[in-house]
Amino acid sequence: MALAGTMDAQHRPGGGMRPVLWFVLALTAARLLYLAFLCPYTLIEDEAHYWEWSRHLGLSYYSKGPGVAWVIAASTALLGDTELGVRLFAPFFSAVATLALAGLARAMHRDPRLPLLTAACFQLIPAYQFTSLIFTIDMPYVACWAAAALAGWYAIEHRRGRAWVALGAAMGIGFLFKYTILLLAPGLLIYAALRRRSNDHPRSIPVLGPLLALAVFALALTPILIWNQQHGWPTIRHLLGHLGMTGGDMPVSPAAPGPRYTPAWTLEYIGAQFGLVGPMLIVMIMSAVRAVRDRRGDDAYAFLCAAPIILFYLAISFIAEGEGNWAIAGYSTLTIPAARLGLDAFDRHRAAGPARRRPAHSMWRFAAAWGVCTGLLMLRIDWLTALPVLGPRIPTGRLMHADTRAREMAARADELAHRTGQVPFFMAQHYGRASQMAFYLPGRPTVYCTSKLMGGRATQYDMWPFTDLTDPATHAQLQARPAIMSGGQPYQWEICFQEVRSLGSLSSESKRGRLTFEGLGYRGFPEFPPRAGGPSP
């Protein structure tokens, strides 16, 4: 009887969270120590760009909401404008995501082992490991997605008013980081409709709960709406530009012959998912196949939370070229059915013995080994460059040497200043490189981005008057001065300088073909910049 009582206590909802807490605390502490003392990576381009945002706080920004800038402003206020200062909260958002998913696993199922294995499954995914160490929008967005999924479960299943408020808050905060958190809503609505039709859950959801969630969500949207209204809705143009649609911030050529779609877009999207999630994606697919085959609906909520965003971006790949990480939040809730598949496979393997090794058991072991290896290797990916054949192909340049590149550019600027007797300024054709230069150049000078003026995408640099090269006051400050420029082609710089000289590639340059230039006598860009392919007539 005592044993039965103990087993019942272990399997009641709410069990199994203490090991998760210890696991999360240990992992978070280890990551903070690594970032403080062992991390060899300089800020990647997006990190540096969001740091630039944090120096100029606003209600929103050109391409995204203000969440990432506000968080970096808080962390750099604590630790200064350092790499650790920028990245400080990345491990904490990873901890929030892990705890939320473990809590959801605990709420959905009675097995006390499941929360810890769900937490481990989440931390075995390469994309989540990487975004737990660098600070971009991804991990805060995933954390808000997971928290919203947890709140949504309690709101739908238990009709708790506080859960509806938490759902609205989690989605609202997530919207401040990335707008596509709205793609969680279709899954929640479909699940709520299915539960209402089921025999064991016939009651309708009270209207007050969803209204509370909407009110809290709308409150979080306020800064973004105000900023966009004040600036002519640039975010809408940015999103349309990503889709290659008319009215976006990228040129559309209606006279282009033939269909624009290429199968490579879809194949690259699918391949990127396997690269980001690793073999754990196969485990997730196996769990979905098992659910359909056995007509098991106990993980329907986890699948419905994930399906809309994954399928949405799969559909987008048929009309535009996208980024592989856009759907990354969707895989977070799929860690629960993947963990359940693993537990079932382990239990069956234990009962049947080694002679009956099942595919699910072997795949889970492989996914776990892959996750551990990638997690350890990404801590010092630069060590792999010593490997024959593979080493030179490892893209360490995106993670390292931004500080070295900045020192090289500063040395060229010093030489130019000595030769001309004027203080040079700095320009870059790409927003990410401009932001890295702003972070690592001595004295952290203002750096100007020329992407839009060279026929590329507009950026936040075009929204600030002090970096807008079409602003008369900015132009007056720079006119006739020399500059050091990164990226672009000679003809693109020759239109705005009296004289341009190529300095070749920096010795620490990671991107093939990216050149550095010096310009004399800045005279500004023409009204209509040349597009890629040649100079304007």
C-alpha cells in the first residue's frame, strides 16, 4: 500500500519538476561562466545591430519591435558595452523556455520523467544551444512562444482567468521581439474548437478569458503601432519586401520573364530545418507518424502549436526565398512528443532487451549523441579549423575576428588622416558590418550604412536622422571629408566621392570578395542610386 501511494504521488500532475530546476540552474550557471571567461566569439552582425538599437532606444524599429533593444539596454546598463553585456540575458531566456516546456509536459502528461526529458530534448537541439549563447531575437522569441503555449494549455483546459492574462502577456511580449508569434494563435484556436466538440470537454470557453488575453496583447502592441504610425508604417513595407511583393522595401520587376519560383528555395528551407534541429527533427517526425498511426490525440496540442508556423514558412518558400531560422520557435513544443517517444522506446527496449532494438530507440540515442557533440563543439568551433579538408570550410568568420577587422580599418583610417589632415568617417554597404564596426572601432564612432542607397534593403540606419545619408544636416557634416568604406563595388562608391581607391580585402576578412575602400572628397549619393549589375547611366 505504501508503495502504491508513493507511485501515485510520483505520477500525479505536478511531479518531476525538481530535477528540471536543478538541470536548468546548473546549465545557466555554466553558460554564464563560459560567456564571462571562455567565449572566443565576437558579436555576430545581428547582435551588433541590436546593440546599435539599444544605444538609441525607441518605441519600435524598422524591421522588428523594441524588445531586443530594451533587453540589451538593460544588460549593458549592468555590465557595460561589452560582449558579455550584450549577451547576458541569453542563458536566462533559454532557462525560461526550458522551464515552460517542462511545465507544459508536466501539465499534459502524468509521467514524472517527462519534464526532465523534455528539458533535455530542448537543450539537445543545435539551434537552441547556439541561441542560448548569443543574443538575437530568437531565444527571447522561443521563450515567449513556450510560455504562451503553457498559458494557453491552462486557459483552454482549465479555464483559468490568470492563464488568459498570462497568454496575452506572453504573446504580447513575444510580439515585441518577433511579429510571427501570432502564428501560435491558429493552433490554439483549432485546439480549443476540437476540445469543445469532444465528449469529455463539451463546455464552451467563457468570453471574458479571451477578451482579457486580447486586451493585454493589445497593450503590448501599443509602442509598435505608435512608432509605425509616426513613421509611415515602414514595418509593413519591410515585411512585404521579404515576400517580394509590390509595395515592399525591395524593388520588384514586373517585366521579369518566366516564373520567379525556384525549387531551391523550398529545398533550402527543408534542409535548413534539419540543420538547425538536427536528428531530433527525425524523432519529432517519428512521433507525429506514431500519433497518426495509433490515432493518439494526447499530444495534439503540442503538434497544433507547432504546425501553423512550420507550414506557413514552408508555403512561403514557394513564393519567396526565406531564412531557415524563421520557423525555429515551432519546434519547441514538439520536444514533448519527441520526449514521449523516447521514453516509450527506452521502456520497450528495457523490457525486450538488446536483441529487440527499435528504430525509435536508436534514433533517440543518435539524436542525443548528436546534440551533446554539437553543443560541446560549438563552444570552440575555432579549434576545428585545424582539421584537414574540413577545417578551411568551417565558417568561423561570422563568429570571430570582428575586433581584428575593426583594428585593421582603424589603422587604415589613421593612415588616411595623416595623409589628408582630415578625420575620416566610416561607411559600410551592409548593416551588420556597419554595426560591428560601430561596436569594435576605437571610440565607437558613428558608422553609416549605404545599403538602401546602393540598391539594397532599407535599414534602421535610414530611420535615424544622424545616420540618414539623405538628411541635409548629416550630409553637411560629411561633405568633402575622406572615408573608409567596407563592401560594395568601386562604381557604387565612385558616384559619391571625388576619388576612390581599393584597399583590397582585409587580412581578417571572412566574406569572399568583400573589399575595403578609401574615398576622398565625399559629395553624397545621387537621388537614384545604381542597382546591382552596373553603374547608373
